[in-house]
Amino acid sequence: MPPRSTRPFTLLIGALAVCTLALTGCVASGSTSESAVSADGAAQAAAATERVSVEAVSPATGSLTGGAEVTVTGAGFDGDSVVTAVQFGTEAAPSFAVVDDGSLTAVTPASVDYAVASVPVTVTLDDGSVVTLENGFGYEIQTPVDSQMNYAFTYWKDYNLAEWGQFPDNDCGNFVNQAMLARGWTQSDDWFSEYATTGDYSYSWIRGNEMDAYYASRPDTTRLELTQRDQVKVGDVAMFDWDPQNDNGVDHTMIVSKVTKNLDGTTSIKLVGHTVDAQYRDLDTAITVENPGGTAHFWSIA
């Protein structure tokens, strides 16, 4: 018999080989493997980060209460991707503006809990690029309000007993007035405390109505009503009357620790103080939920 042809078998082997190539890689024509996509994404992110940098902040230090405009220099701020956020530590700048590709301005937020600290400055763009300058900005005590708030947040919970003692049942005025000394006020015959040493003190130091009258007598204070809350600022003093119908005057006092201008035009106020020990007690909750029918006024401190 004549020998069989091997050609059909050879063609079959070739077809199988083509099929195998298709399964293992030929299909990649017009598509990309998952690992290739990941690699490309990582490369693009790395390239974007290289295009953006933060090199310096000027001035490099500022007040604990924030509010200063600083200039951030670097690169890539005015490219295809838009700057979406500038942060000082964990806190977002309340406003910022890109000047050109190499600089932007930002308003500093307050330091967290009015603490002295060195924090990173971070710029974020809408393509996901995030660049950080470690220890880019230093918060310092630079103003009387800085001193007041730093003192208040140091001793709101861990009382300064050695220096000032604690008045039983109601230490709110004692605490607020300590912080006013830290701000720069000085004691006088009309306003003082030696409670921790001799036990002596003025009523204006500890009693609500007398303290309210003393604040009214000072040339550097201005009374603001609850309806004027939009004029209140950090470091001002709040005087509470929990039951105005009884006409017994001031029941409690605290220091304004945060003022927020809301999108709806209202103003939210938080407070730090003793008796109800708190860093950020909400004003409206205090006079509605906690003490229904309560009211308050403020002493704006120059």
C-alpha cells in the first residue's frame, strides 16, 4: 500500500498551535492585561506626582488661631489637573487660590486644639496627585488670643489646681478668668483670686452677675446679644442664663472656642469651659436641649 500522507496531521498541529497562541496572548491585540493596566496606572500616578511638588511655605510659622495668608511654592499647581485641597496637618485651609504653576496662596486654619505644633502641608489635585511637605508649617503662640486658647485647652479637663484651686460645684468663672490672665489681663482689687493660697477672692472672679458687671465695666469689652452671634469670635466670653423667666441673671460662663459660618447663613458657636467640662460645647444645644428656654449674651474682647 502507498504510505499515508502526513499533511492533514501537520495542519492539525499548526491549528492547535495558533489556537494556543490566541489563548495565551494573541487576543491581547486590541486589549490589555490586568497587570499591564495596573502598571500603567501606577506609572501615570508616579509621573503626576513628579510633576507636582511642594517646596516651601512663607511665612513658615503662624498663629494658633489661624487666619493668616501664606504662600505655598512648588510646581504643577496650574497644569491640566486642578488643585482641590490644601491641608495643614489634618485641617483644610478655609480658602486657597492658585497664583501660577509654581505658587498658590492659602489661609491657615486654626491649630488642632490650639496646640503648638509643626505640621505637614499637603496639596491635593483632582487627578489623585497628593504631595506633602513634612513639617512645612509651624504653629506658635503669637497673639494674646493664642495664649488664652492654649491655656484653656491645656486646663479644660486637667485643672490647674496648684495655682488656682477648684471652686466646689461651680468652677466656670474661675476657669474663664484664669484664661483671661493668660490673654494679658491683670488682677486688681476689683477682680482677683488667691483661692488656692489664702482662700480669698473677689465676687467678680466667681459669681456670674458680679463677673458680668466687671466685664461690662472694662473699656476693652463690648456686649453682644444672641442675635449678634455673627460678630462673635474665638476668645470671646459667653454668659448663660438658663432660666431668664426667674430674673436671677447669669448662671454659667464659657469661652468661645470655635465659630463656623454655615452655608445657610447661620453661625454655629462652640465653647470651652469647666463645670460641664468641654472643649467644643455647642451653644444652641446648651440653651435648647440641655437647658430649654435658656439664653446667652457675649463679651467681645478687643
